[in-house]
Amino acid sequence: MPLRPMTVADILDGGIAVIKAAPRSVFVIAATFILPLELLTAWLERDSLSDRGFAGAISAVTSPSSSSSSGLTWTGVGLIVASGLVLSLITGAIAHLLSSWYADSAPSTADAIKTSVRRAPALIVAWFIVHAVEVPALLALVVPAIFVMPLFLVTAPAIVIERLGPWAGARRSWQLTRVRYGAVLGAGLLIAVVSTALTIALSGLGLAFSFLSFGWIIDVICRAASSLVTEPFVAAATTLVYLDLRIRAEGLDLELDIAEHFHRVG
């Protein structure tokens, strides 16, 4: 994507274009963080996942309900938190990769992963800070949460690219997004819609085997494969939103053009 003010369509196209530009790097970055989580998820849910097929369905209908919902609930909450943290780490790595490209640098995949890992404490703390603000809005109603989330959409890219701490990263996201709040809200909603559509399309194969006893294995594989596409897309699109905000508010494109010009002259 050329470094200029971008429309929402540009951002969505750019999220896919980043994957197409360096698929090997992007998929290795995603796999580094996603596969451990998927293996952990499959292990924690091994009993419920394997209890599928017609025998499992008959057992679920005929047997009395058990009281294990509390454990499953806490397991689910833990996995949701882990999934959010993984997305933050992937966003950090993709943000480093993308910002380096715009700065005429070609970092290796290992460099991007190491940068995200180094910034992991700030990214993790920032995730909890942001969700500590978003959860009360979510408990009130879904609609208030939707209107709060855009304010912190670009926290992870800001932390990695500007080397900020967790509080500074959250404040930086607030400062950038509030100026173009409506556009960021629209971009965030569309990113979520496209990500959901991609997830359904890519992981839908597992549904065809859901009634087989080994269907859970295919489901896990399909879910992991879809995450290798959808999470880098979300990370790249979010980083492009961050860059677009800085271009519009701070003239980032002009700053980089000037730096490149003087670099060539020197």
C-alpha cells in the first residue's frame, strides 16, 4: 500500500496485501504464537471435543446434565484471554514488519518475532488495561462496548512502533483515534466483519466432519489454519489504521519522504 491517506477499502485491501506480499514471513509469525495456543486449547478441551459423533450426541441427550459448567466456563475465559494476548503479540510483530517496509528496511521474520517478544510485557499489560476499561461497558450493554473499543484499537502498533509503555500506548491510541473517531469505528467494525467471514469460510470444512468421532481433529486443524490467515489480517489492517491516523494528523508520509530524500542525497 502506498503511504498516503487511506480509505476503509484501502485498509481492508491492505490487510490482505500484506499477507500476499510476504506469505512465508506472515504465516511463520502467526504460527509461532497461534500453534501453541491451539495445542493448549485442544488439550484442555480434549474431553468435550472427542465426545462427538452419533454416539456422543445420543449420550448428551440421554445422560443427565453434569455440574462441570463452572470449570468449563473458567477454562473458556482463560482461553479467550490467551487468544487476545496472542493477537496482540501477532499485531506487534506485523506492525514491526510493516513499519520497517515503509522505512525501506527488510527485517527478517525472526527480527519481527523478537521485537514483539521484547515488547510483550508492555503489550500484555496494555491488553489488560484496555479490557479493564472495555469490560464495564460490555457488562452494561454490547452497544457501549462497541463505541469504547475503537479508542484503543491502535494500542499495540503504537507500543511497538513508538516503543511505548502500556499506559503511554493506551493514551497514544486514545489521542490518535478520537480525532477521527467515526472513521476508526467504521474501520474497526468492517475489520471484524471481514475477519469473521474469513473465519467461517476457512474453518467451515470442519463442520462437514462434526458428526464423526474423529471430527474434532479436523476441526482443530481447520481452526488453526483459519487463524493463520485471519489474525495476521486483523493485525495488518489495525497497523494500517494506525499509520493512516499518523499520516492525517502528523504528516508521517511527508516525514518519511523527507528522510528518504536526505538519505539518498547523503
